[in-house]
Amino acid sequence: MKTINFLTLLTLFIGFSSCNNDDDSTTLLAVESELISNLHAPQEGGQGNPVSGEFTKFNFALGQTTTSDTDWDIAFRGTAIIVNGGVSSGGVDEPVRNGEAGAYIATGTLGSVTSIDTSLIIQDSATSFAIPTGSDNGWYNYAGPPTHIISPIAGRILVFRTHDGKYAKIEILSYYKDAPANPDAFVDEDGYYTFNYVYQPNEGVTSF
Amino acid sequence: MLNLFVLSLFVLIVFSGNAQLQTTDSTEVNELDEVIITATRTLRQLSSLPLPAQIVSSKEIKSVNSLRLSDILNEQTGLITVPDFGGGEGIQLQGLDSQYILILIDGAPLIGRSAGTLDISRITVGNIKQIEIVKGASSSLYGSEALGGVINIITENSKYGYTGNVDYRVGRNNTQDVSLTLGYRNDKFSINSFINRNSSDGYDLNKEDDLKTVEPYSNYTFSTKLKYNFSENTNLFISGRYYAQNQKYVASETLEGESEINEWNVHLKLNHTYNEKWNSYFEFYTTRYKADEYLNDADDFLFSEGDFNQFLLRPEIRATYIPNEKNSIIGGLGWNHETLVRTYFSTSPEFNSPYVYLQYDANPTKDINILLGARFDNHSEYESQFSPKAAIRFEFNDKLSVKGSLGYGFKAPDFRQLYFDFTNSTVGYTVLGYNTVISRIPELEAEGQILNIIVPISEFEKVLNPENSIGLNIGGIYQPISNLTLDINLFRNNIQDLIDTRVIANKTNGQNVFSYYNISNVYTQGFEFNAVWKPNNYFKLSGGYQLLFAKDKEAERAFKDGEVYARETPSSPSFQLDKDDYFGLFNRSRHMANIKTFYTIERWKLNTNIRGSYRSKYGLFDTNTNSYLDSFDVFVKGYTIWDWAVNKTLYKNYELGLGIDNIFDFTDAQNISNISGRLFYGRININF
């Protein structure tokens, strides 16, 4: 995995704390907007067998993958995305949740989702993930035969609360290595996520 | 239900009791007039109908050398056949697809819709007198499936004396079609027997893969029709038809097998005229459609097999009452009994549905015709249906008439939507029929296959509604000069409770359980325009055009509210679509048109024709994962097919034909499997 683009937005936010005292206003950190390419998240098993394999964990504050058992926000394996919050569904090789992460799926473009509705945030549970699995339920569509292509659904923005209570939003662009413009499921390697994300590093700020 | 049947028998007996009060036969019609029976179930002059209807004559079928029903219907305005993934060809009419169009032979319905589609390429046109097409909801007379319209194939009657006909056509892909017709008729008795064999080596549009587009097939049709007049007022009609097709079935390089269709129908009709006012029919119809297929693997071991075995039995009694020249009433009582045995079904379901209908046809003045009708279908498995219809025609003068009709149509949930129990063996998803859910989900749950339930089972306690529609047709016919006819019809079909699939539970293997539910409201609207110019007996020019908008109301709303997004390429960022980006339902073309010229050279006993049909672009599926067909999807390009035919008569009884179908060799290997490319053929027809 590599970060190919680092772009810092210069937008500064004026914070509104609970008491409206100008003296309390502080300069906030810049919102981070990045493109992650080829985050490799392979899975084993499947085709009737239990799915297994390590999840590839990601930390928004670091802007990269991590192997930490605690400081991760979301994790990928195959088409499944889990969050570090709630409880494990008990699947093979599924990591323990020890953070306060959560998620929901918003409709829009990455730019148009500007505020977070925290009431919609749910966490992984024993029966389902916050980002649902299966074609058309979560972030992707599986075309089935003859193309067998897995494509991210246009207009689905995944909104996350991180393990330490901050917010981020992502738009997945591709599930195939090097994000080909027209992927071929028989040629291009799958399990390689390319996505844009925006991270709000300021505690308690629910807008971007 | 049994009571209704007993009642209908009783009515028959009562009617028979009046048998002495007989006078003349009022149904004698000059065959030169275009007379249609499908629209009202009484013989009516086509031009006097208050409904949009059309007749395709045997003369046209013969002059264009059609073999199958799909060939000839594709050349009619607003009609198109759409290939099904199973290989069949279903008809689309006013933007409504095959499952909403009732197909009849001599007034009796064909069955055997494996996934809703009735494959009309299985019907030979070798012994057809005419094809009658009635557009608009017609459930007031025909019940289920007549939601969008009715296509009725009227078979040929024998001429007086002994007659015979042999027909042979051979063309590209080794497509051979041979028919033999034998007939006899005298004043009391007539018989018409017909045998057809149709075969082809198939064709392959895409040479790169291992599969052929159409595998080799051969089929036989046998039919016999008997008519016997006991007296001037009592006659009997018996017909039987048998169809058998065998086709190679290849699923992949290593999986190969056969598919076989066997279908038979028996139709019996007893007609009695009591007097000039009363007339009755007792009709008995039964049919079975059986399709079997199997696949063997490379080592010749059975890999999979499937079967489909549907049976329909229908007694019906109907009577017409004509109190005077201005009014007539037709009423009927009947009972449908239907069974199906099919692979992947939870049970062997049985449908029972008694019905009753009544239609009043009035001409209060000589310029006005009014048609009022209604039908009630009681059903064992879904909600009973009441289907009314009203139509009116007004004739301003000899040149101009207008007509309008409003009717209700429905299509019963089919067996598959109620009883399917299918799990894909390789991918692992499950599809359950609506009535299967309540018992099957707990079973799957007990087996530990269910991760979580999305739609509670309690939602399946209420019965599934039939898909239903209100259809409006308004049109007019204008004849500015005697040899030019302009015909326009505006239509709108509002379809409710369309049945679709949705995910009802997630499975532990990461796949889903799907079931059926009433969801979408869609509409189709547009207009159809036909013009026929026939300056003399030797030349005819006709043209037709249909404009069609077929849309889902929920999709329209989603686009309007900005909930729909797309991408330029599969890996580029999303952007929002607006309401103008919504194209409509899949597989619908906005524009369809045809032009035909027929020319006869009397001196050479020769007739020739050129026909073209155009279909504008359409989408087959969503290509940018927003589930809607929008302007950023990949479309199938519009196309035009041109056909040419010439026929020459020799020594009165011999006719030779030559032709080219699809002159410019149009094909689209990826998207259109039923257009085979340029097809040369020769034909010989002998009367004896």
C-alpha cells in the first residue's frame, strides 16, 4: 500500500464550544483528504467454506494500515469491512473490537456529505456488520455471470467514527489492483481497495 | 367452485332445452371483410371496433414467407420479440413484456412460461388464417395475463372438397421447414390436418467462446381440426395439437445435454343456435406443457437435470343473447384448474379458479358503439379479481371515427413466484417463493444457515397481490381519401403491485435469501401511428411508428430527489444524476418503426415486397451499479433490419419463393441473440 497523494485542505474551522465565549475559540487542525491506492485485503476460503484470513486494518489518523490490536479504525478482508467498535460476529480470524468505532452509509458524493448524523451510526454486532455484506447491501455490487465484476456502488459514502471518537468519510473507487478504468474480473487481481477519504482530526467535530 | 361448475352444466341443460326454437344462423359472415373475434368474443368487423386491434392476414404471412410466429409479429408496429436468457422469444406490446400478453390459439390459451416468457417461436404460422392482436387490458373477457393485450392465432379452415398443400422452405444455417396440409369439407363436415417439421443447425454469433448462440434443434407440430354440423344450428368443433422440440443443450465446454419440449392441447366446442336471439357454446379445453433438460459432464455422468410440467383444464360455457340489431350480450362461466410439477419447487401446487364474465355491446345510434364488460375471477391462492372494461366508438362520418377504452387487467402471481425453493449450488444464494417463506425460513434457521432476518416472516402472512393495471387507449381512424388510411392510438398503462425480488435474509455463507413482493408501480405510455396507402390492387405501402415511455415511478422519484449517482468509469468518483438522466425500464426502445411495400405484377404472376423495421437504442441492464438505466449506462445501439421476398406462381398450383431476411447482415453478438445475420432462402409451395 502506498499513499500517492497527500493534500491538505486549508479550510479552518471556527469551533463552537458549549459556552459561547470568544475567548475559548481555538484554531482547529486541518481536515485531511487523501487517496489510498491498492490497500491489499485478501481473503481465504469462501465458495462454501468459511471465509478466513487476517483483516487488513487501517488507521485514519495515521493515514495508513496498521497491525496494532487496538489503534485501528476499520479493517478489510475480501469485500467485508468491519469497524473497531461493537462485538465480533465470531467469524474466523475476526479481530477483537476494543474501540468506539461505528459506521453508516450515506448517499451522496464525497464532497456533498458535509455533516455527520451521529444518530445513524451503528456498530458491528454478533449478527451483522455496520457496513452490511452482500451485493447491493453495502458498498458494492456483484454483477454475477458473465462478468463477475465487483463494483463500488455510485453515490455510497461510508461514514465512520474512529476507534477514538473522531469522524471520517470514504468513497471506495475500485476493488481491483491499480484501479483499472474498466476492470476485468478474469484478468485484474481483486482484493485491492482504492478509495478517497476525508478525516476530521478534531475531537467532537461532526462536519467536514 | 364445484357449485359453479354444476351451475354451468345446469345452464347448459337449460339452454339445450330451448333447442327447438331455432331459426337462422346469424353468424354467417363474408370472409372478405376483415372480421375479428378476439376483441369481443363475437364476430365483429375490425373497422367498427371501439378497441385498438389489428389483423395480420395469411396473405401477408405467405407473401413474406414467415415460418414462426416470432418472424411475422416482429414486423408489426409496436411489437417486438425479446430473447429470454432461457433461449425463448417473448413478445413485447405497448412496452409490456411477454408475461402480460395472453397468447391464444383459436381462442384457447397457450401455457408453459418457464420464467414468465412464452416462447412464441414455438408456434408455426404454416396453417394460420389470420393473427388477431388486441391491445390494451382485456382481462374483462380473458382474465389473467391479458393485462397488456391478447394475441389470438386463428387456424385455417378447409375449403370445399379435398384439398392439399405441401410447403418446403430451406435457408441458411440449414434451416428447413416442411409442412403438409390435408383438408376435406362438405356441407356437414370438415377436417383440416397439418404436419410441420422445422429444424436448424443453429448459429454462432460469437466464435470466441465455446458455446453456440443457438444450438441445433428440430421440432414437429401436428394439428387436426374437425368441424361437424349436426344441423344448421348445432355444430361441433374439435381440435388437437401436438408440439415436440428437441434441442442440444450446451452449458459450457464440458457440460452438454439436451432439452426437450412436449406440448399438447385438445379443444372441444359445441355451438348451438336456439333462435335468432340465443346462441350458446360449451367449450372444453385442456393442455399440457412439459419441458425437460439435462446436462452431463465430460465423463458422461449426469450433472444436472430440470423439469417443468404444467397442466391446464378449462371447461367454459358461454351464451350470446341478441335481443335486437342494436344490442347484444355475451356471458360466460368457466373454471380453470392448473397444476405444475417443477424442479426446485417446495410443493406440487394446484390452482383452482372459477370465473364469470359478461359483456354488453350496444349501438344506441348508428354512429355510436358502446362496449361494457366485466369479469370476476375467484382464486384459491391469491386475491380474487374483478376486471371491468368500457369502450366507446363514435363515427363522425365515413372518413373519421374516434374511439376510447378503459380497462382493468391483471396477471396472477405465477407458480414460481409462490412456490420456488431454489439454492444456487455454486454461489450459494437462495430464492424462495412468497408462499414458501413461512415454512422454509425457520427450517434454514434451524440448519444454522441464516445470519439475520431482514424482512420478518409475519409480512408473508398476507397473500401476494396479482400484478394489475389500468389501461387507457384513445385513438381514431381517418380516411382522407378512399385508398389512404391513417390510424392513431394513444395509450397509457398504469401497472401496480409489480412483483419483484428483494433480499429477505442474510445467510451465514455471505449470500442472501431472496423472495418476491409487490413493489413497483410502473407505467408505459406513448402512441402508435399506422398509415396504409393502397392506390390500386397491385401496390401497397404501409408504415408504422410507436413512441414509448416505460418508467418506474419510484425510480422517477429517486432521480428527481437527487438520490441517484453514477460514475464516468467504474473507478472514477461518483456524481449526482438529475431527472432527465433517467431513461426508463430495461429493454424498451423509445422509438420503433416499420415500413413495408408490397407490389404485384399481374402479367408475370409475381409479387414482391421489401420490409424494414427499426428499433432505437435500449438498455439491457444497469452497467454503472446504481441499479437504474440512466444516460451514463451502456446502451444497445439502435438498428434496422431489411427483408426482401419475391414469389411467383406457376401453373396456378405451384408457387416458388425466394428471399433474403436481414439483407444488410446486421448482428450484435453481445446483446441480441435472436438475430442471426443475413439469411437467404428458397421456398416451394404446391396446392393439390
